[in-house]
Amino acid sequence: MNDADLDALYTRLCRTMTALGEAQAPLYLARFALLAMTQVDDRAVGERLIIEAATGLDNGAAPASHA
């Protein structure tokens, strides 16, 4: 996937969240994340992505690994 593909997908993700509304966005993102995790098919990669996604948000605390 190239940068243009990533940009197009991110734009679609954002537009879908906007269409669903602020109240539904967290549920949508949780469902999207679950579906994406089934495609990763590698626990170590999934763990790394979970930590990376939390890095820099709010207090910057990354969730502990439960390996």
C-alpha cells in the first residue's frame, strides 16, 4: 500500500466517523480495530500496534503487554 492508498483510506475512515456521529465513533473505531486485528494474524505485531497507537495520547501511557 502506498501513501496515496493510506491517505484515501484514512479519509474514508474519517468521513465514515463523521457520518456516524461523535457518539458512535468510539464503537465504530473499536469494531474497525477488531476487524483489522483479524487481518494482522500476528500477535506480536498486534501488541506493537496497540502500544504505538497509544503513544503520545493523553498522558502518553502505553498499555502494558499481556504476552
